[in-house]
Amino acid sequence: MPYCAACGGYHADDAAYCPFCSAPVGSTPAAVVYSGFWRRLAGLVIDLLVIGIPFSVFASAIGGDGLTATTTTSPSGAQVTHFHLAPGRFFTLFFFQLLVAGAYSALLQSSSHQATLGQMALGIRVTDLSGARISLARGVGRYLGYQLSNLLFGLGNLVMLFTARKQALQDLLADTLVVKARD
């Protein structure tokens, strides 16, 4: 069955255009190019800014994130910094930020763009193992795998250096690939 190099879909033998994306069709799949560590890292930095800046503004607007520091001077003249944590506010905002970031990641990666804004800017996209668009459930699972990697001090991301298809821990757990987007 002929293959569409633009979207990865299959079409009828006599089709001139893909029924899914309307691109001209051919019978030879394009070579898959897996995205490397540095490109993925740069996309992540962009995504952290996309999520982090608005969240910081939001946290400031509602009175802070619950973590504050004060500096006092002792009678001898030494300065001492004291950290204060309002656990209810801090953990509520922490989990809210995780929820927002998870929704951002899963919704965009399972959309027709197959990428977050940072990934789009770097020309990469997330697919399943056959090159097709991932489901929302798989996107959520991939995000949870990413958070597991974070709990392991980010070491799960280094796994991609040792796998043939450059899959990080979250990709292995969710059966996904991160590939360079086709033009």
C-alpha cells in the first residue's frame, strides 16, 4: 500500500494526493531522522520559558509562590538568610504548574502539529513507533515518563545517547519517537 511521505498515512494505489493531508503521494517512505540531544534540549528550554514566564507572573499576581527569604544582621555584623515556606501555597502552586505543563505538553504533542511550541521552533515532532500522531493518553503517559526522568535527576534523558532511535526514558515508556519534521 503506498505511503504518504508528508504525514505518514497510507492511501489507495491510484491516489495522486493523500486523503489525510492532501500532499502529493509516492510509494517510498522518506528516511526517518531522529532528533538528537541538543535540539531536544533547546526545544525544552523554549517550552520552559513558554510555561515559566506566564506562571511566574501569575504567582506574583496572587502574592507569591509561598517560598520567601529574609536576611537579618546579627549583633556581630554577620548577615544571615532565613528561608520561609508556606507549604499549602507552595505545593498547591507546584502541582498546578505540573498540571498546566502536562496539559500543554500532552495536548500539543497529540495535536496535528505533533509538537510543543519549542519543538515546533526547532523543527521536531513526536510520533508513535510507526510515525503516526500520538493519542492524548500517550501524550499524558509521555509527560509522566518525563517527570519520572526528572525525579531521577534528568538521567532518563541521557538514555537517548545509548538507544538506536535516540529515545529518552519517556519515549521508551510511551512508545514514542522524536523525529525531525519533514518539510
